[in-house]
Amino acid sequence: MRKVRDYDAELKALAERAKQLQQRKVQQFGELVEATGADALDADVLAGALLVAVAESDKGRITDWRRRGAEFFRKNSRTRRARGDGTGGKAAAASPPPDRDGESANG
């Protein structure tokens, strides 16, 4: 005999998952604003800049923005990996990070 599906439970689980994804999206956007230094801007200025970006139709400018954004993420990704602390340049690198065995990277 086939097992009966509980559609209500499945819908509830999907709704919860969607809520978690939306919360993560908002959190990551806030982290992006901080990482780029845009948190120093007034909310009105930041909103205006985003509205201009959304309304932009010049493909050349959009391509330039995409390139600069990709460079930003590559630069920060290398910084985090080099330090191994996951701070992306926020913490001072006093010494090289230990390797997996707890020994320093220098031996």
C-alpha cells in the first residue's frame, strides 16, 4: 500500500525554507553594503544610487560595474584565504595561520 503524502506538512516546510532563504538574502545584502563601505552613505543616497543602477540601460556601464564587482569579490576572496581567519581583511594578520595539525605554516 502506498504511503499517503502530507501536503500540508510539505507546504509548511517549503514556506519555512523560503522564509529562511529570504532572511539569508537580506543578511548577505547587508554584509555586502558593509564590505563595500556603502554603509557610510546616507540611506537616501544609497537608495538613489541603487535606483539609478536598476534604471541603467547602457550595457557598457553595466558590464563595467559587473567587472568591478567581480574584481572586488576576487580581491576579498584571496584576502580571506590568505589569512585563513574568514574576516576578509578586517583583522590584523599578526602571524601566519596554523595548518590543520595546529602547527604554524612556517614549519
